[in-house]
Amino acid sequence: MIEVSAGKILSGRLTRAAQQRFAFTYLPDVSAEASASLPMPVRAESWTFVWGLPPIFQMNLPEGTLRLHLENLLTKAVPDFDDLELLHVTGQSHIGCLRYGTPGSEIDAPPAAVSVQGILTYDGPRI
């Protein structure tokens, strides 16, 4: 599960309902200004997507070489690794109004700085 914030307002939760089936649910008392996107206005019923993440969240996933390297590193370490897990790993370092985090995490907490070169040359944890 990932908490989604629009601006500085916690707006809802993105969850995995089944394999490649995801649901986004707004929090009960969230205002319309905390909407994640125009095609997904605030409502009580969950927004369910059968073939992957909702498009507003897909556009925040890394692409190309960076995505391939992250998938290669994380697929072995994270059970059931998929787009939701990838969004969870990269979620706090996006440009735009949406932020992603674990339940209870601070919205404004800056992520630890990691360079693309550092990701591409990562050799695993040092023991």
C-alpha cells in the first residue's frame, strides 16, 4: 500500500487488489482540491484498474535504462515486485504535485539524494 499526497494534502491510498489489478481509494474526508487527477475526481468508491496502475500513476514510473536497472536490482530482493513497488521506491523524488510514501511517512520529508550514476553502478550492500 502506498499513500498518495496531492500537493501537501494526503488524499488517498493506492493498493494492489490482485496481480496487475490496482485500486486507488480517497480518504473519507478529503476535499476536491486533493484530487489525484481530473479523470479521477474525489468519490467514496475506489477507482479500480485491471491492467496496471492508473495512468496518472504510471506516468510517474521511471523509464528506459533506469527502469531496467531498478527492476534488475529489486526483482530479486522484493517479493511480488511490480509497478506498485517501483512507484514505492521512487515515489518521493518526483516532479509534480503527487507524492508517494509509506503510511505514516512525512509528506515534506526530502528523500535521500541518490544519483543516477550511483543507481547504475550499485553493487549491492556492503557487509
